[in-house]
Amino acid sequence: MRLHTALVLTLALTAGGSAVAQESTSDKPVRHGISIGNYPNVSGLRLNFRDRSLGDVHGANVTIWSPYDGDMSGSVRGFAVGLPMTGAGSIHGIATGLLGVGAGKQLSGIAVAPLGVGTGGKLKGIAVGGMGVGGGGDLQGIAIGGVGAGVGGDARGILLGGIGTGVGGNLHGLAFGTVGVGAGGRVKGIVAGGIGAGAGGDLQGIAIGGIGVGAGGDARGLLVGGIGAGAGGNFRGIGLGGIGIGVGGNLRGLAIGGIGVGAGSSIDGIAIAGVGIGSPTIRKFAMAPVIGANRMSGLMIAPAWAQLEKGGRMRGVSVSTVNSMRGEQKGLTIGIVNYARELDGMQIGVINIARNANVKFLPVINYHRK
């Protein structure tokens, strides 16, 4: 008796995918209980080989294959099960398939598939795909893909990709990829990539990249790049770059570069580099073999060379083998050779040259007030 019933169900299910496929309108009355075939509106358990023009299912929709001709229509509220694939216009609840799960407009709830989970619209909830997870719209929740995870819109939550993750819009949350992580808009949270991590807009939070990290706009927080870290706009926080750190605007905070640190506008804080530091304006503390700026204030330590550009102003203390102050020095320089075009302070060194002093050359100490 059980074998006979199973055969009847199997034949009916198979036939439902073809013969009943003609019932393609979704304005039919709702069937309650168990429905076998392509009937569109069901409240209960719906069994069908392959959907066409799906209506509304409240309960469980079980299919063998994805909809005909990619017809992602209708909605499922409850359970969507694919043996091995299933899909609908929108799925709200729990969705799973031996291969994959797809939703044309929205997927909300929990979706798990060994191959992949995808939606053309919004992804809300938890989605786990053995290969990948993707959404054409926004993400609100958690997306985990064995190879990659990405959405075309904004993301608010957590994205984890075995190789990489990507967000077309803004990211608020956590994104990790063993190769790389990228967001087309602004990032607020944590991004970490084995090779690199970046934001097309502003970045606020923590960014870590094996090779490099970067933001197209302003950056605030912690930037750590194995080779380099940079921001197209202003940066405020802590930046660590194996080779260097570069900022297009102002740099405020702590910047440490294996070779160099540079800012297009100013460095206001602590800058340390293995070879050189350069910026139109440097304030507070800078230490590197070579330091150059149009304006200096604070403490500068340059074992090789410290240079104030022509027409610039130095206020504070500069310690270097050679202090070349080609503008106005208003403070103290300590080195073997100290040069000032306009001295309004003191020089301590073997050779001290002040162009505007009565005695332009003095050994050991030279002091002049304007």
C-alpha cells in the first residue's frame, strides 16, 4: 500500500510539472492542505516538479527544479525546498536546496545551499552558499560564501567569502575575504582582505590588507597594510604601512611607514618612517632619515636630513645631521650642519649658518633674534 501511494505521488508530481503547467494565473482560489502540481496559490504543502507563474504559497513549497524560463514570480512564506533546486519571486522563511536557492526580488530568513544562494533584489537574514552568495540589491544580515559573497547595493551586517567579498554600495558591518574585500561606497566597520581591502568612498573603522588598504575619500580609524595604506582625502587615526602611507589631504594621528609617510596637505600628530616623510605642513612629531615640509612645528628627528622648503616656516625643534631651513626658523636646530635663511632662534652644531645674522657663520652655537 505504501509503495503504491508513493508511485502515485511520484507520477502526479511529474505530471504536475507539464500538464498542470498551463494553470499559470495567480488569481485562482487558495487551496488548503496538500497540493500536487502547478497550482499557483496554496496554503499548506505544495509539491511540484517545476514552477511556472507561481502565486502565493503559505506553508511549504517543494520542487525538483528551478522555475521554467527563469520565471521567478510569486512568493513563498514558510519553507522553500529544492530537490535539487528551487526558486521564486520572493522567499520569506527557510529555503534550502541540494544545489541552489534563488529569489527574483527578495530573500528573507535563512537560506542554505551547497552550491549557492542568490537573489536579484534584497537579501535579509542569513544566507550560506557552498560556492557563493549574491544579491543584486541590499544586504541586511549575514552572507557566507565558500568562494565569495557580494551584493550590488548597500550591506549592513557580515559578509564572509572564502576568496573575496564585494559591496556595490555602502558597507556597515564586517567583511572578510582571504584575497580581497571591496566596497564601492563608504565603509563603516571592519574590512579585512588577505591581499587588500578598500572603499571607494569614506572609511570609518578598521581596514586590514595583506598588501594594502585604501579609501577613495576620507578615512578614520585604523589602517594596516602589509605594503601600504592610503586615503584619497583626509585621514585621522592610526596608519601602519610596511612600505608607506599616503594621504591626499590632512593626516592626523599616528602614521608609521617602513619607507615613507606623505600627506598632500598636512601631518598633524606623530609620523615615523624608515626613509622619508614629506608634507606641506608637519606638526607635533616626525621621525625619519629625511623630512621635508613647507611648514614645520613641534619636534622633528631626521638622522640624515631635515629640510624646510623655500619661503616656509619652522617652529619648534629639529634634530638632524643636516638641518636645511630655507625659510624662517623660529626655534632650535641641533645637528652637524645647521642652515637658516632667516634665523629667529638658536642653532647648535659643528657648522651654523644664518643668512640674516650679523655673524653669518659660527661654530658650536649661533643665536639670533629678529
